[in-house]
Amino acid sequence: MASRNWRDFRASLLNFSELPRTRRSQLLFRGQADGRWRLSTTLDRAQSFSDDLKRLLTVSALLEEFRREAIIVKSAAETLPENDALELLARHHGLPSPLLDWTESPYIASYFAYSSNTAGADARVWVLDRAKLSNFGAYPADFDLIDDRSLLRFNRRALQQRSVFLRVNSVRQPLESLLSDALFAYDLPSTDRRRALNDLDVMNINGTSLFDDFDGVAGTVRARIL
């Protein structure tokens, strides 16, 4: 893991901005408030699974029950999506999911790393190099990427956050081990939190722009004042 301060991290992003667009598009980022946390989906945080089949059946049951209940909501009855779009919609509304969200922007990832960061723990920005996933051949059954913005039409937040989703299909080994050759991380000190959030706010990367609701507005104000 690369440990550096916010200033050094921003300097490293100058190199990122100078990369060809095709190369930039191969890099995905994920911010975590505590660098000690494992890469783990909301589904695997909600329940431990002994095997992949049981996990798959649980995912299917969750989505089917979500569909049944969503029909009761009149506004959803005419617009309920199918397949991946349904899974993304359900996750957006809090259903435990095997999806792990990433963003195309290192700055947006930095916001999520620092916005909930607390003193005593370094924040972390993970980098996933899609070019190195080719080392696995076609994406193996253990995971796959969802990178289709048309599937996010029901999730404005994900569009604003430039999200790409990694669906994790296996619990046979930790995700860090599964993707080891394609992963890199920056650990960022909690002492730089104020400086980082101020810089990002100047770039209009804040709760207001990323969440587009009053909760996001409150997050922006909290970061500015407290």
C-alpha cells in the first residue's frame, strides 16, 4: 500500500489526468473511510455464507421478494426494470447486494474516503486496473463488471458518481486475493481530512453534487462548518 499525504496524492493524480482517455477509462477507484476495512459487499457484511450456491440462492430470493413488494408501490408498477437494472435499483434502495461500487473518478473516490473518515484511522482509495483483469482471460465466474450507464437510469446518484459495479459471485477467497494483480491502494492520513474536503469542495465534489438531495446538502454544510 502506498502511504502518502493528501498533497502527494493530488500530485500523483496529475499523472492520471495526463494519461490517454482510453487508459484512464481502464482505472476504477473506490474510497473507504477506514483503510483497515476489507473489500466486502453489503450482502457479505449482512450474512456469512459457507458456499457460493447458498449465496446465489439468497441473492435470487432477495431480488424476487424485492420485485414482489415493489409491485405494491404504484410508481414502481409501470417502471420496474429487469435483470441487472433491477439488481442495481434494489441495491440503491438498501437491499443487501453482491455488488461493490466503484467510480471512474479518483476525486469522487477521495470524497467517499474522507467524508466519513475519523481520527485514528487512515482513509483508503483503492485502484482497480481493468487492463490487468485480462490476466484472468474473460472475466471468470467469480466476478463480473457492470459498466452500462443505461442500466442506471433509475439511479441518478450512481450516474452523478460515475459508478461502475463489480458483482462478486464467490466467497471462496477474499476479493483482495482474487484481484490481487489488478489492485493497488493509497492510504491517506486522517489528519488531512479537512484539507482534502476543502479542495474537493472547490472542485464541486461534495455531498450536494454527488447525492442531489437534502441529505447531501447537509453533508456539504457539515463538512464546511464542523
